[in-house]
Amino acid sequence: MLKVTLRKSMIGRPEKHRKVLRGMGLTKLNRTVELEDTPSIRGMINKVSHLVRIED
């Protein structure tokens, strides 16, 4: 399981980034979600790595 926390705002970001964050369940700043460590989740995290913090 991975803990993913939204650290920077979605305001002014491309729509693709917003959709990825919503798909992971991140809607508000400093919100943390636990996600399974799968290749698809890793790909989503790579797209928005500058906006989130990841913990194992």
C-alpha cells in the first residue's frame, strides 16, 4: 500500500493532471489516500509527482 498526499493545489494545472488526481481520490490539499502499489497507480503518480508526496 502507498500513502499519497496532495501537497500542492490543482488550481492552474492542466485538466489531465486534475483528472489523474481525482481518479486517485485526491480532491483537497493535504488529503491522504491509501492506494495499492500497482503499475497503473505508479503511472498516475509519475504524471503528478510534482504535486504529491508518496510514502510506502
